[in-house]
Amino acid sequence: MPLHGQISAWDDTIKIKEVVISGNKFISDPSGYKKTTIDSSVLFNYSSGNLSDMLSENTDIFIKSYGMGGTATPAFRGTGASHTLIDWNGIDINSPMLGQSDLSLIPVGLIDDISIYFGGASIPLNSGGIGGTINLETKPVWKRETLISMNTGMGSFGRYTGLLKVRTGNYRFQTVTKVFFQNSENNFRYLNTEISADPVWQTRTNNQVRQKGFMQEFYFRKEKNIGSVRIWYQSADRNLPASILSQQPNSGENQLDESLRTMLTYDILKGESNISLTGAWIFSRLNYFNNLASIDSRNMSEILTLKAGLQKPIGENTKLKIVLDEKSSLIRSNNYNHNESNNTATLTASVERNRGRFGTMVLLRELFNNHSILIPDFSAGLQYRLFTGKNYFIKANISRNSKIPSMNDMFWEPGGNPDLKNEYALIYEISYEMNQKISDPFNLKYDMAVFRYSIKDMIQWHPGEYSYWTADNIKTVNSTGLESSVSLDYILNNLNAALNAGYSFTKAVAGGPKIENDGSVGKQLMYIPENQFNVSFRIGFGSFYTSWMADFTGKRYITVDNSKYLPGYFINNFKTGVRLPVKSSYIDLNFNVDNLFNKNYQSIAFYPLPGRSYFIKILVQIIK
Amino acid sequence: MKTYIKLILFFSLAISCTKNPIFNPGKYTLGGGVFILNEGNFRAGNGSLSFYSYDSSKIYNDLFYSVNGRPLGDVPNSMIIREEKAYIVVNNSGKIEVIDNSTLESKATISGLVSPRNLAIVNNSKAYVSSLYSDSVTIIDIFSNSITGYINLRRSSEAIIIAGNKAYISNWMGGKEIMVINTLNNQVVDSIEVGNEPESMVLDKNGRLWVLCNGGWIRENFAKLVEINIGTDQVQQEYQFPTIQASPSCLRIDSFGQTLYYLDNGVRKMDINLGKLPPTVLIPESGAFYKIAVNPANGDIFISDAGDYTQKGYVLLYKNDGTFVSKERADIIPASMCFKLRY
């Protein structure tokens, strides 16, 4: 839980001894895989922002964004947006129609913990996260206290945000209520160099975002058994701006996203064994309007997920885990010929053994999609601790992971192909991790991973026999890369400092050939940067804290033959604040400058991102 | 030394970023040849202008960007030349670029159009522009390069043919009519029902308007080639394509107004007096034939091959008898072509 009862403002979870038992045994950290957890100070910094901005500025995941408030999708290790799963407490919340999530719609302030599962590490959670999984966790704090947190902010381009959080309860019952809104005009100025010989300053229009929602959580604990009820509603009404090449009258493009996510969980702990039960029902609506093109697209989806897991020790140092997952989805869309449904069930068995300096995991998963039995997926991981009692690890894993086609790929009219096969990838990964106190106030963490993906039967839309495009399993992609990050922490008395740096290299190339003289074979995929680098420095002294974040994203090709590209960009953000404690409560004043050097840049060609912007935030937290 | 040169090259490329070296394309376009509009991908903004030169037998790509230092726009759809100017209709950018057809410098940009498709010069002062998404044809003043009015058709519009004081405008998307406009007062005077989705039209030497109706993408209706007498504005003859799968497109005519050409599993050639659809193809389809053009000076047939629609396609040149001459790499989705004849 972010931030209370401490002197240094940006660092909390290290010092506070809270009883945090999430209980969810679907979410694990098996031996031999790469997983990182976003630092709570980073979550605090982005508590008024969205997941897209947070990931883009702090991780190796490239975010393809249409601009402030616009659709933002992840590209993880060279894979596509539908190959990254967004999970909420271990339940996949990607849209079944699109097979992906819009990260700009997920407010960081609602989430207690964010973990990133790279490549094969994603498999124990769910099927289909070929690139990886981003798990959003909301969880209880078992304390007898009441916490009220009010977070309001305002900033450039007509941006207003508000987040109210009330948590109360005792050691047996907890309730958490979160309510938020975010309004933004997003009417920023940008230099249009594309529509005339002389660049002209223009203001982005038809770019407003209105977002609101709430989350209600109840947690119950009886002895070692924990139950929970969670409800998450949100809506976003967005006008969508045109490409800056467009000189048409305002198209009136608008998108309304609405979702209601509900979840029940019950975890029974009996000795060393436990049983986890989860049921989730997710309703989503996505309506898209374009007055100019007379498009009125209305789409609704419902997903019911039931998941049951058993974890049991078998002998010393060895655990067996069996998970049964059943997911039914129903789509009602005026872009489909009929209502369409899909049913997927998976049965997963895994064995994890940790003995001495070795840790291993072997997993086997069978997938049942409607009436078909698919080729099973598997994963095997091995971990070796280099020195007894010290946190130096070498890890390796190999996996096969399948992705069921999205409903749009199968049923969109025209072009959807109900005969699509599932995409699958073979994933190989070796990594090295260390986490060591190097002298008294210094702690050093370092990791490096190399990976290779071979993705087969990848779905691509291509021109069909008639004058529309159709989906087929025609693409192969090979992605090879390296990720490395280092973080150095210094904690002494009232002074806290942290330096983090991360670099990733991704070479994701198209296989082939698909046509004669195929110019795309062996070329980097569009919109996958080969190089990304981010560095951040945070310092807190007494009540004051400051952080500086810099993010470099290398050039991204915008044609399949790599003949054209968008130049790389280097964006700097600066945040500073002061936290004024009043007994166990506090007031926090925070000031942000984003894109400090006012860089003119684009993530997607001809969709500008904003120049320098300011944001001021006041957080009042009362604990009783 | 080589390393040194490479370093200089590297830094100059790094500085210039996406800009290609600017050259003077005038020397390539003074001669005869054909402009090729590369549509690029919808919403990707990578449409471009190429030119195939008869003098050098070579193709030159990305000319608009090279000369004007900015992209042509999103989905350039059609181009026509009038005297020293050329008009490029850029569909999803909602604009028309008016360029000098020799230097290729932009002379004006007419903006504020709704999904414009094709432009036809009506007379010395005005042009009509069809629209995919609006119900109106836009009237352009070609002296001031500005929009002066609209003709409400109550339906979308595609191909335009001017004949005397009449304009024939097809209602392609979801339609089945040809609208007739009196060009003197810009009024709709008649409509002629043809087949589903009239996509392209040409006028022959006998004053017959030939309309190719591709039947619609859901293939519920047969495609048709319809012959209209523009003296009476009545349908003279209809030729139905033999199978419901046939989806012909891109009707063209030679400069004599005698021979029709269109795409239907390859290029087909049909004399206007044949009295039936040609049963065989002149040039069988290889790749993804997308558009054709017939050189009014010598009858050469140019075919654009869109490949996989994501990478650079080709322009194929054939003699009028179907003999292959050359294949040149254009840009992404090469499409409409416009001849620049040697004066």
C-alpha cells in the first residue's frame, strides 16, 4: 500500500511492516523465470496517471500511443499488442474482441501492486501472454485502522484528476473504496511540419477525454482462509483526433469504453496445502462513432472466468500445483453477422522443486477451445543460486505458449476467419540476477536477460480475394533480444537515494517469404524499437523528494521493408514534492514537469505527443 | 579512408533523419512518362508520388517528398494534368495538392474536403470533386484554388465524366446510379440506374458512356458493364459477368475511344463493337493487379501490382498486344496513374 507513516516520502514498503497476505496462489514467482515488480515509489508518482505512461517511462515495454489519452497498446519483446496479457489478480482482462487492452484506460491509482512477468514467466498465470503478462493486483492490508486518501490534481491542457480512497477494517474484515475521475481537453500545441513547406503551430482538436470509475473491495479472513469480493467499474468517453496530415473537417470521431469487472475469490490454506477459487464476470462495451464516415460501431462483450487451483507439497521441497481454468465469452456486435461465443478451458499441472541452491519448475498445460483439443503448451525453468545465502542467480527457461485468436480475427465482418488456428511461440531465455548489499548504506540490484522467440502461425490481416482484407495464419516472427537493468539504493538516516537504469535491445524480424521478392523478410517489424534506455534518479531528504526520469526510445520503422522510420526520442520528466506529516497523517504537495525539454515527437507517425506540460497534485492522507 | 567516409555518411544520415536527399526531379519529368500515385496504407500517411520516365526507362519514387520536403498525404487517390498543373486528390487527408507538373513544386493546397476521390475539370474555371463519405460533389474554382460550392447528390460519389454541358457521376459505395448534372447551373437533372456499385466509367468515340459496376463486395449481385447513350441518357446495353465471384474494376479506354480495358483476373481488352465480354485475358494476373492505365500516345498498358499491400509494389509495362516490357519497383500500393505526354 502506498505511503504512510514514514519520513521519506517516496519509499515505503521497505520499512513498513504490514501484514500483507494477498492469498492468491494463482500468482506465483516460480524458479527460473524473470519477473519484476514496479517500485511503490513509481506507483505513487503515477497515482494520477495511467498504466501506459508509467510503463513507457519506467520499463522496457514499448508503448505504441496515439497521443495523450489516445489508445495505447504494449509491444513486449517484439511481440504484438495481443501477445501481452493484462491480468487483474491473475484474471485476464484483455478485450476478447480485440485480444488486447488499451493501457491508457487503466488508472495506476486504483492498483496496489504491478508485476511484470516476462516471456515464459507469464505461463503459470494464464495462457496466451507470449510477450509477457502485466498483473495488476488489488489487495488488503490487515490492520485495524481507517485510511482516507484524497488525491486531486490539475495541469496543462485542461487536465483535472481526482482519486478518493477509503480503507477501513480490522484483522478479519477489510473494505476498500476507490473513486476516480479524470478530465482532459488535451488541446496541446504542436509543430506541424507535414502539411506545408513552412512548419506551422497547430492546436490538437477533438482530443477530449472524460474518464470516471470506482473500485470496491471487500476482504474477509477466517483463520487462514481469505475471501474477497471486488467490483471495478469505469467508463471513458474520448474524442479521437485525426492524423496531422488530415485537412478534412472535424470527423466527430468518438469512442466510448465502459467496463464492469467483478471478482469473487476464496483461498483455503490447510497446512502446507491450499486451494484457490476465483470467479470473475467482466462486461465491456466499446462504441465507436465517426460522423464523417457514417460509422456507428457498437460492441459488447461478456466474459465469465472460473478458476480453481490446488497446491500441495509432494515430499520435501517439492510442490504440485493443478489449475483448472474455464473461460466463456459472448460478443454482441453490429460488426458480426451473429452473436458469437467462445469457450476455452485449460488444465495446467506444474511441479516446483527447490532444494539447496537449485530451483526448478516444470509445467504442462492442455487447452480445449470449443470442441478442439489443442497441442499442449509447456514450460520448464531452472534456477541456480551461485553462492549459498547470497542473492546471485542464474536462470533459464524454455516454453511453448499458445494464443487463441481474438473474436474480431475470427468473426469481424468482412474479413474475419473462423478457421484460424492458434498462434504459438517457442520461447528461450537465460538470465542473471543479483541483489546484494554492497556496503552499509548501499544496495545493488542487477539483472540481465537474453531471449529468443520463434512465433509461428501469427495472424495477419491481408488483402483477400475480393476488395476487403481478411485474417490468416501467415506470419512468422523471430525475436531476439537482451534486457538489462541496474539499480543502486542508498538509505541512511533521513536521506534516501536511488539510481535505476535499464536498457533493452530487441531484434524482431519477419520470417517468410510471403510473396515473390518479399522485401520484409529479415527486416525489423514495424513500430518495434531496437533500442530502449531509461534512467531515473530519485532522492528524498526529510520531507522533500525529487525525481528525474529520462527515457530514450530508438528509431521505429514505419514500413515493412524498413525504408522509412520515425526518429528516436529522448524524453525527460521531473517531479518534486514535499510531504508534511501531521501525526500519522500527512499532506503531500507534488509538482511534475513532463517532457522537460519540450521535445516534439511521435510514437505513431503523424500523431503528435505533447510538448512540455505541468501538473500539480495534492494528496491528503488521514489515518485513524 | 573508407571508415572515415562511412562515419561522415553515418552522421549526415543521423542529422537528416527521415529526410531523403533533395534532388531536382525536373530533369526526369521533362520527358514523357507516367505519374504513379502510391496510396500507401490507410491512416499511415505514407502515400507518395512516383514517375516512370520513357526517356530513361526508369522509375523515380517519393518525388513529392523530395521536392516539397513533406509527405504527400494519406491515400492519394487520383491525379489529372491540366496544362502545366497537376491536381492530386489525397483522399484521407481531405485535400487536393496542386503542383507544377514539371518541377513538382506544390503551388496550392485545397483543404477542407470530405474524403475526396476524383477531380474532373468542367471548364476553364471550375472542377468537380467526388466524395466517398459526403452526400455532395464539391465545386472548385481552379483559378483561386478554393471551394466555391457543393452539389448535393444525397449519395456518395466516385467517377466523374464530363460530356458537353453534362457531368456523369457514379454512386459507387453501396449505390447503383449514375447522377447527371447540368454543368451550367450545377443542378442534378437526371439519374440513370445501372448495376450495383458503379466503380469506373469511360466515354467512347460514339458518345457512349461505359460504366463498370463491380457488383459490391459481398458478392450478392453480378458485376455488369453498362453502355449508356448520352444523347438520351438511356441504358443502351448491359453485359453481365458470367459468375457472381467476378469482381472487375478499373475500366479504361484508349485515346481513339475504340478499345476498352479493365481488370478481371488479369487485363482484358474489348472493342466497343464486340457485343460481348471478352472471354480471355490479354495479360494474365501475376501478383496483385490493382490499377491499369493505357498510354494515349502509343497504347502501352501500365499495370500496378500492389504485392502484399504492405511493402513496395511494382509497376509493370506491357505493349498494347500484351508483350511484357519491364517491371519497376514503385512504392506502397501503387495505384492510379496519370500520363505526362511529351509536348
